[in-house]
Amino acid sequence: MVKMQKAIMDRVFVKEDAPKQGAFLIEVNNRTRSGIVESVGEQVKSVKVGDHVVFCDWAELDALDGLTAIREKYLLGVITDE
């Protein structure tokens, strides 16, 4: 049986990217991370499941199964190919 975690309220669950050497990413004193959105709460308006986001390192809360829980207001941006 597969268990799914569903984010609630203004929370976003993110599966963090593995650290990459030499990759250019928004960097604020090495306090940012990035990952793919796996679940969004019903109050989240700025991102959707599958978006690649950047968030503040200090704003995270641990969730289960390798996901990170973040409040929407601590997301810094969405990474796009454009």
C-alpha cells in the first residue's frame, strides 16, 4: 500500500534536489535550497505540484518520507527553463 502525504493550509511539501557542484542557482549566503513540489495545501496559490522551487533553508520543517514542509510565504521563486 502506497502512502501519500497531503499538505494542508498554506504548506507545500517539496522533495529536495540533490546538491550539485558548480550549478548556478539563486544563492543568499548558502541559505537557499531547491526541489520539486509534491503536494500543496488548499490555501496555496503561487505554485502547483511539479513546480521546481527555491526556498529559504531556515524556513523548512521535516515531513515524512524525505519530503520537506514549507510555508508558501517562504518560497523564493519558481525555476523555469525560459
